[in-house]
Amino acid sequence: MEQVMQIANSFPLWILASLVVGVVIFQALVFIRLASRTSPSVGMTSQEVKAVIRSGAISSLGPSLAIVFVVISLITLIGNPVTLMRIGIIGSATIETVGASLGSQAAGAELGSANYTPQAFTTAVWVMCLGGMGWLLFTALFTKSLGKIQNKVITKTKNVNTLKLVSTAAMLGAFSYLGASEMVKGLSESIVLFVTFIGMSIIMWMANRFKLSWLKEWSLGLIVLLGLMVGYFIS
């Protein structure tokens, strides 16, 4: 693990990660500039533009803080620069965690285990990068066509429901596979999975029942913390 962390936090990876995150920051600044220039054409004053930018920056803090717990766990497994690069581009701690786990398992090692080798780390990074590449390429190549596709899809409620069903089934399948692979290891792992499943169900019920959108954003981080606490007390 020590050898893996030396590679994961090496200077070349920091350079690559900084370049990638720099592109993201550059794009954000360009979009803000373009929006500010276009605002007069839609009747917005400079004060309104500043208020919108300020409110957008403040509202982004919630989703960012919600993934702090997951990011900390990722840092201990794949290092600082790779975590910064992946979360900076995709922004989904859930997807990155799944990708890292599947990549390590494909190399014959559990993420963060004693047999977690540099080869397993490399495979995990490849899976994360290739897994996120599809979204970026699709956005770059087909953004102009998305509006037409959306209009065709929403004409029929059946199509919308089918898309929701397929995407939900895919996520359930991925997490069920990861959960089942942990349950077979022993009783403690099964208890942690069962408790976190119940905990997530309660959190989502509360968020929907009381219309707490922030609770949904924090749900993954809270469940990770709950799982760590349960695992600590029963181990």
C-alpha cells in the first residue's frame, strides 16, 4: 500500500491533475464572462448578474460539502491528485467509488486491501477515466442534438418512464453486485450493508416526506459515515 501511495501522490500525477482541473476552471470563467455579456440582451442589470453569480456560488457549497466524506475515503485509496482530477471533472463521488472498486477487482485485488498493488491502482484509474470519457465525448459530439432527442422522448410518457427504469436498474445492478461481493465475506460485512440500506431508505423517505433537498445531497456522505461507525463497533 505504501508503494501504491507513493505512485498515487507522485509529482507527474499532480501536474496532470492540475492541468485537467485548470481546464475546468478556465471553462467556468469563460461561461461566466459570456453570460455577463449576454445578460443585457435579456434585460438583466449588472447588479442582478452579480447577485446570480453570488447565489450560484453559495448554492454550490452544499453539493460540494456533501461529498467530503467520500472524497476523504477516496484520497486514502487513490491519492490526492487522482481524486482531485476525477471529482473535478465528473463531480460524482458515487460513480468514482464504483469505478475504482471495479477496476481494482478486475486486477484481482480489493480496493485498499493488503494485495492492493500498483497494477490494481493503475487499473482502477483507467476504469475511472475510461468510464467518465463516454459522458465527455457524448457531450462534445452530440450536445446540439440533445434538444431534438429530448423533444422526441417527452412526446410519450412511456418513453420517459422506460429511460428512468433502465437508468435506475443499471445503478441498482452495479451497487447490488458490489454489496453482494462484500456480504459473502462474513457476518460483519452483511450487518454493515443491511444497516446502511435501512439508513439510506430512512434518509430518502425523510427527504421526500419533508421536502429536504439538501438531505438528498448529503445522503451518500451520511451513509458512508454510518457504515464506518457500524463497522467500527461490530469489528
